[in-house]
Amino acid sequence: MDYLIVFVFIGVYLGMILGRLPGLALDRTGVALLGALLLLATGRISLDGAWNAVDVPTLALLFGLMIVSAQFRLGGFYTRLTRRLAAADLPPAGLLALLVAASGLLSAVLANDIICLAMAPILIEGCARRHLDPKPFLLALAAAANVGSAATLIGNPQNMLIGQSLHLSFSGYLQTALLPSLLGLGVVWGVVARSFRGRWTLTLAVPEVPAPSFNGWQTGKGVAVLAALMLAFLFTSWPRELVALAAAALLLTSRRTASRSFLSLVDWPLLVLFIALFVVNHGLAASGLLAQALAGVRSAGVDLADPAWLFAATALLSNLVSNVPAVMLLLPAAEHPLAGPILALASTLAGNLFIIGSIANIIVIEQASRFGVTISWREHARIGVPVTVVTLAMAAGWLWWLA
């Protein structure tokens, strides 16, 4: 047994659990990068081996879709949409329904993390203007973004990884995941509306939220490119990563928007996290330790090739180490025909359980705190736990019926 590889692997995934390593100023990306560098520096993995370990098509798809999302942010689309939603002449429960629907739909075609990052501050501003408590709407935004993103293979980073690694059909996955995702959005609305019934109002100072002004031409260009992307994903067999890169190239070819503006909105730490985890997991697999671990788990009666065990393990690990590392760890066990939808639905829906289960949750909580709105773990759990339990149960029942 190579104890250094074991030490690095345990250290990296401990960092995924804690969000950092005690005594060091490293976040999850920094911890994963440190682990990958240690394996390279000690010769456990060669540079060629590390390069071959990286799933380039997944990274290309991620990058391309980040540029597409950046187009909508630079065009002020999210700002205009959120302000109009917040100003809609509806009672609080109706406004909540509109927000859940919009957040869920957008997260299915544009990454859920971006939706939360762009909409949360504007949502707080709109709630303050209407003397509404922003907490139920922020919690609904995060939960709906997670649930809605489960509907497609481009809704979140782990789904992109699953789709690329297992070569899943975009339309085939959509047919499988659409119903539980739509029902899940209804669950989000019901849980939040019931939890905050009669407690909608709150007087807050209206914050000053810096946001890009709306540009109809830039937004229209983004809509056209996104529509073309979706049509290509749904009705052609063209490689999704190449289609996404072509869309990014088209958007970057602009006379008015500098390329640095697009690149400044790319989530580089997420791309680095993917690269580092690819290298660390490859180190474990190449040493034979991963196969031994899977065999040991199987001998203990937990067969991850079985759909029920894979679903349960995915949901559990997604809340321990976050969904992207969990999916990377479990992909070698994805042998069942429904393994892709199982991994995607379980990892995404489980992300609502606790704040650390999803980057979207963390983004909303952090954005809220910047504007003086504090959402505690307990307040989040009051929404997240029932939403997670019910949506996971529905997804499990649906997948069992399909099997």
C-alpha cells in the first residue's frame, strides 16, 4: 500500500468535508490543488499521467457554458428579470411561486450557481422595497435552483461531468429527470410557503446593489446563442463540449464587450477544483487502492453497482464532501443503465439538505450576509431537510418505476 497516496486522498476529502484544512488558509479548491501538487512533486503521478487523468471534454463544456452565462450577466438580463419579478403585483405566495418557477427554469439551462450569484442581491433589494422578509425568497431561490438544475445535463457542474463521462443522451436524460424536477419545484414552493405563512413582512433599509444595466442587444444575442445550443444538444449528436466552445467563441467575438469582461466572470476556482480532483482520484485508481476499496465495500454487503445502494451512497456523500467530489468518487461504480440519472438526481437533490451540500446554497447565504440578511443553519434546515427528503423520495420512486 502506498501510504502517501492514502494520506493525500484522505487529506483532500477531509478538506472537502470541512471546507478547509485546520491551520491553513486553503478553501476546497486549494486543498484539492495541494493534494494534486503533492502527488506530482513526489512522482506518484507523472505530468503525462496527470494530463491524461483530466477529462478535457468536461472542462471544455464547463468553460463554454460559463461564457454563455457571462453574456447574460453582462447584458443585465438577471438584473432586469429579478427586479421585474420582485415588482410583480402579486401576494407573497404568488411572488414566491413566480420566483421558484423562474429560478428552476433558468437553472436547467444556465448553471444554478450563476443564477444564485446574480439574482440574490437584486432579490434582497426588491424585497426591501416591498417590505417583505427576504429570507423565504432567498431560501426558495437556492432550493429551486438546485432542483431545477437536476432536469438537464448542463444545469450544474456535476451533471455536466456525469453526462460527459457516461456519454449520456441529452434528450434521454431530460425525459428521465424532467418529471421529478418539476414536481420538486412544487415541493420547494409548498415547503417554503407553509413554513413562512403569515410571516412574510419585514422592514429593511433598501440596499444599494451595483448591477449592470439592461442591454437588449446583448441579452438578445445571449438568448439566440442559448436557443441554438439547446437545439443542438436536443436534436443532434454533435459533441456537447465542441458546441459549447463554438458558442463561447461566437460570443467572445464582440466589438463592444472586452474579452476580459467575459473571462472575469468565469469560475476559475471551480475549473481548478475539477482538474485537481481528476488528478487525485486518478492517483488512487492507478495505485489499485480504489478497486480494493470498492471490493471491500462490496464484501461488506454494500454493492454500489446496485441502484438502491448507489442512490443512497450518492445522497450521503454529497452532503459529506459536496456533490462534485462525491460524483467523481462514485463514477467508477456507475455500471447500471440508470446509473447516470441516479448519480445526477441524487447528488443534486441531496444538495438542499444542509448549507454545505451545494455551492448554490453557500452563494445565497454569503450574498445575503453582505447585505445584512443572516440565514442560520437552523433556518436553512427547516426548509432544506423536508425539501430534500421529499424530492429524494420522489426521485427514488420514479427511478425505481423506470427500472
